[in-house]
Amino acid sequence: MARRTLAVMATTTCSTSPDERTGAVRRSAVRSLLRLWPFVRPVRVRLFLAAGVAVVASCLSVVIPLVLKWLVDGPVSHGDTGGVWLGGGYLLLLGVAEALLFGLRRWLVSRPTAAVEAAMREALYRHMQRLPVAFHDRWATGQLLSRATTDLQLLRLFLVFPMTFLLVNGATIVVGGVLLLVQQWTLGLVLLAPVLPLMVVCSVFQAQYGQAARRAQDQVGDLTTVVEESVLGIRIVKGFGRHRTQARAFGELAGAVRGTELRKARLLAAIWGVNTLLPELALGAALVLGTVQVADGQLSAGTLVAFLSTALALRWPVDSIGFLLAMSSAAATAADRYFEVLDEPPVAEDGAAPGGRTADGEQPGGGLVFEGVEFRYPDAPPGSPPTLRGVDLHVRPGETMALVGATGSGKTTLTALVPRLYDPTAGRITLDGRDLATLTREEARTLVAVAFEEPTLFSTTVAENVLMGGADGPAAERAAALRRALRVAQAEEFVAALPQGTATGVGEQGMTLSGGQRQRLALARAVVGRPRCLILDDPLSALDVHTEARVEAALREVLASTTALVVAHRPSTVLLADRVALLSGGRIVAVGTHHQLLRENAQYAALMSGGPARATERHEGEDGR
Amino acid sequence: MTTTETGRPVDGPGGDGCGTDPSAAPPAADGRPVPPGGAPDAFEADLLPTPKGASRALLGSLLAPHRGRVWAAAVALLLQQAAAQASPLLVAYALDRAVPALRAGDRGPLLVLAVAAALSAAVAGGLQWVFVRLSARAGQDVLLDLRGRIFRHAQDLGLDFHERYTSGRLISRATTDVEALRELLEEGLQELVTVVLSTLYISALLLWLDLGLGVAALLSAVPLALLVRAFQRSSHRAYRAKSTAIAAVIVRFTETLGGIRPVQAFRREPANDAAFADLNARHRQFNGDAILAMARFVVGSRMTANVAIAALVLWGAYRVATGALALGVLAAATLYLRRLYDPIDRLGVFLNSYESAAASLEKIAGLLAQRPSVPEPALPRALPPAAPGRPGREVAFRGVRFGYRTGGEVLPRFDLTLAAGSTVAVVGATGAGKSTLARLLARFHDPSEGRVEVDGVDLRELSGAALRRAVVMVTQEAFLFSGTVADNIALGRPDADRAEVEGAARAIGAHDFIAALPDGYDTDVRKRGGRLSAGQRQLVGFARALLADPAVLLLDEATSSLDIPGERAVQRAMGAVLHGRTALVIAHRLSTVESADRVLVMADGRVVEDGAPAALAAGHGRYAALHRAWRESVG
């Protein structure tokens, strides 16, 4: 069987997943395609039927010319009118049957293969949603998206054509070959002589084409990423007038795609050329040899004609092998790319060990407790210190703890551990006495709600964006929860001013709203489900002072009864909290009230006020104006 | 001569609804384009108005530069087909000439036969090679051109467009829709040439053999043409629907990926699964419809052809029996008849990829027909040379009014002048119009009335490049592109060298954290800058702006995610960097505002207070109230 190398040498400027460029994995194209079986299984009966129908239809297509010939040679030439009627009747019957079989085959495969494509896309989407955040950090959107579209398209096409016709054509060639040998074995041998070199050429071709196809598909993924970023970053592009630069970058990448596609075309041209040339040469040789044999009287002219007719009938099956192989090769590559993602282990649902580790070290009431928590990003370079190096922190039940630290000190990382977006590499986190690692992620996330630093909204209505924070129950209750959450976030007013109120769509990533508006909706989303534990990552950064003060007042009521961890950059936010924890060097270095730390901790004082030294500098700066 | 059936399965590859996902922008249901400036739903439904004939014009303009190559490919294919069809002639020659000659001891004709066979094999193979390469080259160049056009045009379109169109749809246009055209270019030409050629050839032969049979055969083209029309209509509909459906799938997919953290944190997976399943099922349905349309066409056309063959044979036989037709003619005509109808299925293949591509082209044309809301000037003016030693420029809003097209006035008519070199802070509640003011000055939008001028030149008269040398805006969302930190800073000025990039980072206080990253300035920021914290991203955004070195700098809440030391550092840097520059600073932190030369307080789209910060703070207005609140919060 043709084997191919999955050495991928994509040399694009764009970030793509490191995994897919890991170099030489030798895998058989057939094995890649066999992995489709679980998805094909449900429609296997129809697919096999369709293949059977295709064989019968091909046979009919062969029979019809024979009937025509019989009609001409027999009844027509003998003036047998009855025979002509009979032949015409056969012809009509066969023709109708042929048309119906063609239709039947297409009807058999059309819905099922569309269903296979859809099922695979859905499986990919499901799986992708459940892959750890660390996976998404590594993989560019475009690479995943191209797998869900172009690659699946290729796979569906493979099921419709190459799979069936490689079989049908292969069988035709074998049967035809046997027929040729039986008719006249010397001529048959001459005609079949190119088979061996053709097989060699085909396998070499497949290997190379597979590589080119892989690269092309990866490059399309990169292209997709650039398009996505060009839209999401459109404000930057416009703000700096860089659309020409972006267009150039895109152009280069599109040029690279073109280059790879041309390489594919060159390979295809070569194989197609060879596939035409060699059989034609063999045919010519057979013709010359046959002519000699006829001249010598070893062979009748009729046999030679019959022999050559059979040979000509084999022309299409042989010619087509080239592009059928190319399609299969591309499909195998698509399957590899698809299963690369599907094989990524989803976050393991390890939790829910009843009893388990919950008992030891349990405090009554609990709250949110970090014990010796360490974390390093999976893709951090070896040897670099972990982001978190032993965090010990106890947020008492109902208490609000502010988390303060310099830019880049790991505050956001620490908060991401509570809803288990990442798991600590050492140590443990307990919530109300239950080790988070023993809970399923589902459970953990039911208990915890987060307002992210980046207030990402989805392109749906305001109401849906907020309610996805977990308000369940009847519509009336949901509506009440929505109102309450919007009030807490001081978003009622601006939402009411939107064209359709809470039913207004917010556009991609909520981009039709201002930063402050997005942030308030994200806050509303976090509080709407009245979570046991609330994580707020710099929740008021984009608000103006006035709004900030009002949100604070409303938020205080919520925080009074909730265990909360609030990342804070400024005193106004810190004042929401009962106590403050200072994160530095991957550890909590101080815990206390705001005023206590301001007095006792120089680092904290510097973070909160810029420090005395800095203050002087600032004045100098001002004087300098 | 006997049959030369090529044996290609008429049901062969290619003729499935195999279009890649096109994305048709269906105009209104009645087939007429939606009126321009149509309802906002046009975006939601992926229905941008496409002028009549725009997709055809687009295809024409794409192919025009490659006319030569396309013709060369067509000629190569013609010759290739001729060579490939030579075998029957060679067999005839072998039997009629070579065999008798050989028996007579003359090897000449045999030699001729051998050479001719070798030649035809070489020509068939060689031209096949040439054709595939030529057509691929033309096709790929067209695709490159089209992709470039889509991307460049999208980049020229305004923010208002992108806010509604979404990246998913644009991705759909630039990938799956382009892919549909590629299919047409790669296979379409070949199919079309073959179809036209063999139809012409065989029709002529039939007419020559017998006028009656020939005309009768040609008459059967009428029902076939009707079938083709019907197929085109239904397949066009199906492909349009399908392309809209795949675009919706892509939009959903992109959005989930972009917001994976909130998706997981809020346990949206099951709800998303359900929503995605719906969209996916719609696509599956339309996908199946498109393929079935093709299946129906294949049945119909094949049926018509086979019935016509049977009828013609019977009619011929009847005429032979009555002596009106020579037997040999019927024999030959019968054998050719079948081949006459062979190309029908290939015609189906061609039509199929054509419809798929047409639906996609329609969507692309709809996108390309969108006019940028802030067009580049036809005759750009240059800014007057800057005053020596003073990098700033004067900014003036003259009789400016701004409202959205949908109605709703954001900024009522006002006049405002910012002195060259001054730093002006704008404060006010959300929705007061601060950002709109900045966006007008950055020319993200054009005012509904009046002019925004820099040193007396209307922004609308400046070329894009001149505008960005003059005005740069730093926003709160410091979006980072994939690539290194250095790449992202250099976006401010692509020709800057590493020292200048580092200089900008140092000036803003970002150098230390960048140097501490694993690969320093060459660290990949990962997807959307995920490796950096929000504050760090804002610092990179600032460094980018410093590097751009504009005369007028707009800061829209650009320090919101910085901690206090970071903000102080930025302020210090700005103190030096802004010196002499004109700056408009929108800030929520009054710490930033205090160092401004002038403060504008906005409410409901109007400037309600205007003065030096100290003077306003000492008064009894809104600013004074804000100032007191802030003082208290700092404690």
C-alpha cells in the first residue's frame, strides 16, 4: 500500500499549533481513512448499496453499446423488423434502468454523506468545547475552523467518489486485464506491462501529494487566522492606518497557498500525464504487435478489434486513478488533521471521588482555601520558574478578598484556577471544605462565577448574554434575576436605552457596546446566578468614576453574602473587599486590610499610590510640561 | 470502425454536489437585490445587496488578465482530446493499410503506424500535463487575486460594517466561497471544452450522415435545455441556502473559540452544542438538497437521452425497412448517438460547479459592493509643514454633528478647537459621546455634518497614510496580533528597527516585563496576546502608539487595566512624549486628567464644562463633584 510521510514543513509567519507541525509521522493513508469508520458506520448499508448500484450501473453502461452493436449487426442488417422492435425495446428498458440506477446511487449517498459530514463537524465542535483552555491557548482559531469546514468537505467528497470508484475502477481494471489475457495473452502482457511502473509512480506520487496537500490545508488554516484577526483587530489596523501592511501579510500568505497549490497541480499534471502516456504507449505497442500477428495470420482481424475495444474501455478507469488517488490523499490528510484535534484528550472528568480527600484539613464552613498552590503553564519553557510558586490563602466564607499584585504577577492565572480553567500543578484548592479536584468541572463551575478581565460577550441578545451566567428556572424567575443582575451592574439604564432593550443583539464579541458597557454586562453575567463563590478580575477597570461608585455600592450588597476573590488595581476596587492579599513572586506575601497594608507594606503602598519616590517624580514630570 | 466508448462512467466523479461550501448572499426572495442601505437584518441573514450582474462582472474581471493562459489551456485540451481520440483511426489504418502492406512485405506502413501511435501517446500525455499546469496556474492566480480583493476591500470598509458583518462571515467569504470558485476553475473549463467539443463534433457527423436523424437528435436538446434550466434554478437556490448556512456555522464556531473561557466557566457547552446542532442540521439539509438537485438532473437527463436513443433507433429501423434510409447510415448513426449524449452528465458536473461558484461569487460581489463609510479621497491634500520645533497640530471641529444612519443623534452640532501641542482630557459618563468624539478625530467615522480639521485640512481630504502620520488612536482593547511582541509594537511603524522598538517600549515602561519573557521581544504573544496580562497588552499598545510618532494622539481609556505604578509610568512617559504634541485623552481616572492642560466635561453629547483642571476642580460643577469623589476613593 502506498505510504506517505506526514512531514509537514509549513513555514508560515503565523502562529499555528505546535502539535501539527511535529514532523515525520509515518502513517498509511488507508489507516487514516479507516478511522472514519465510526462516523460512516450508521450509513454503511446505504453506502455499500450505493457501491453495488454503481457496479451494476457500470455494467449496464457497458451492455448498452453491446446491444446497439448487436442491433446493427443483427436485425438491422438483416432487415428483421421484429428484431429491431425487440432491440429497441431492450434499449429503452436498459436506458431507463441505467438512468434510474444513476439516480438511485446519488439518492442513496447524498443525504447520508451530508449526515456524516455534519456528524463529524458536530463531534469536533463538542470536543473542542471540552478541550482544556491550555489547548486553545496553543491552537489558532483558523486551524480549528479549517478543519471543521474544508477538511470535512474533502472527507465527504471522498466517501462519495474515490471510495466507490477506486473499488469499481479497480475491479474493472482487474476484470478487463483478465479478459485481455484470455483473448490474446501476448498482446495482453504488452498492454499490462505499464501496470508495475504505474503502481510505483502512483505510490511515489501519493507520498508527495499527501505532503503538499497537508501543507496546503495548514496554510489555509493560517490564512483563516489572519482574516479573523484582521476583523477582531480592525480598530488597531484602522487606528494605525495599517490596512496595507495587513493586506501585504495576507497577500504573502495567500501567495504561499498558491505556491503549494501549484505544487499540487504540478504533481497532478505529472501523474496524469504519465497515466495517459504509458497506457497509450502500451496500446500503440499492442496495436503494432497485433498488426504483425494479423499479417502473419496468427490472429484474426476481428479478434484484434475486439481486443482493442476492451483495452479502450479500460482507458477511463486507468486515467482516473491519478486524480482518485489525489482526492484520497487529500482526504487522508484531512482525516489526519481532523483526528489530531479529536485525539486531544478532553479535560479529564476526574472529580467526584466521594469522601476522598475532602476530609483532611477540612475547616468548618471552609470558604475558599489555596494550599501550597503551584502552577506553571504547560508550554512554559523548561527551567523557567512556575508562575505560581506555593500560594497559601484563605478566603473565609462570605468574605471578599482583594488580590493585588504588580502587572503580570499572576493574579489572573490564580483566579483561573478556581473555576478549573486550569488545574494547579501542585497543591490544592478547597471550596467550603471540598477539594476542587474532587469535584467535576461542571460542579466546580456551578459553584463559581467569573467576570473576566476581558469582558467577552457573544453575538446574541443582552438578556442571553447575562442569563448564561446560570439563572435557571421559569421565565418569570429568570426575568427577575436578569433585572436584579442588571441593577447590580448599573446596566439597567443603558440597556433600556438600546433599541430593543434586553432583546438587543450586541454584535460579535459585543463590539457594538463600549468597553464600560461590556464590562458591566460581564459583571451582571457573573452575579446573575447568585454563585457561592465569585471571582471578579478587575471588574470596574473600564468604568468612569461616577458609574464605578454606583456599581460599587450595588456590588457591596452582593458581596456581603458571597465568598469572593476580586483582582484589584486601584484603591477604589480594593475598598470593595474586607481584606487584601498581595501576590508577589508567585506567592501571597501579605494579607491584611487595605489601610493596614498601606502602612506596613512598602510594596503594597507603592502599588496603590505609586509610592513617595514615584510621586515626586510625577510632580517633576508635571512641572516639565 | 467499431465503438470507441471511452468507458468513462457517466456517473463519474465530480458531478456530486461537491461544491465546496459556497456562500451565496441571497438577494431578496424575489431574486431582486435588497435595496441598498437595507435593513440591518441584511447582515444577520447574510444577505448583502448585490447589484445585478455583479457576480458575472466580477468573474469577468478576474479572468480578464489571464485570457491568454485560459485560451492556451483550451487549445491544449482540444489538441489533447484529438490525440486521445486518434486510436480508432489508427486501428482502421492498421487493418486497412498496414496488414495488407505487411503481407506484401512492405514494413513502411507498420513503421508509420508505430510512429503515429507513439506520437499520439506522447501528445496526449504531454498535453494533458501542459493543460493541468496551465489551467492550475490561471486558476490559482485568479484565486490569489480574488482573495486579495476580498481582504483589501474588507480592510477598507468601516468599523460600522465589521461590527455587524462579523469575522466568521468574512472568513467564510475568503475561504469556503473562494474554494467554490476554485472548483469551477479547476474542473469547469475541462468539462465545458469537452462538452462543447464532442457535442459539435458528433452533431455535425449525425447531420452529415442523415439530415432527418440529425435534426431529430438535435430536437431532443429541447427537453434537455428545459431540464438544464430547471436544474440551474433549483441548484442555485440550494447553493445559496447552503452557503448562508455554512457561514452561520462558521460564525458560531469562531465565536465559541474566541470566548472559550467564558464558555467553559459558565458551562455553556451543552447549550452551545444544541445551538450548533441546529445550525449544522440546517447546513446538512441544504447540503443534501444541493446534492439531490444534481441527482434529479442526472436521472432526468440520462432518461431523456436513453429514451431519445431508443426512439431514434426505432425510427431509423422503420425507415430502413421502408427503404428510406441506407443500412450503413443507421449503423453508424446508432453508434454515434450514444456518444452524443455522453457529455450530458459532464454538463451536469459543469453546471453544478458553476452554480456553486455563482452562489459564492454573488456573496463575494455583495461584499465587494459595500462602499467604505469613510472613503479615501480621490485627490488627497497634504498637510502644511509642521511648525518648527513643535510636533503638534491644531485640531478643529467645525460645525460638526454626528448621528447614526439609523437615526439617533449622538453629538449635536458643535464647534471645538484644540490648540496645537495641548493635552486635552475628556471626562463624562458612559454614553456622553466621549468615544464618538475621539472616533471622529481618528476618522473611524465621518461626521454627518461639518468638518474635522487638522491644521486647517479636512480629514476627508487626507490620504490614509498622511492621516495616520497625523492622528493615531490607542484604545482600551489593546488587541494583539499573532506574532512576536516586537512585531506587535512595530505595527506602529513597520520600518522601525529593533532599537527603535525597544526605545518605545522603554519609554513607556514596558521594557522590563518584555525582557523577562522567555524570548524577550521575540516571544510569541500567542492567540490574541494570551500570554500577556491585560495591563501588559495595554503597555504594548502604548509602545505601538509611541513608535507611530503621530502629531495628534488619541487615548481612549488606554490605561484602564494598568495598575497604579504602571499608569504612573505611562503618565511620566507621556509627559515627555506628549510634550509639544496634541493629545486628546479620554480617561476615567482623574489622576490622568489632572495633568492635562484642559478638561472637557461631556454630557449627552455636549461639552458642558471646559477649562483647566484646577480651575474646574475649584468650581461647583460636575467636574468638581467627580474630583471630590475621586479624592475620597484614593483616600
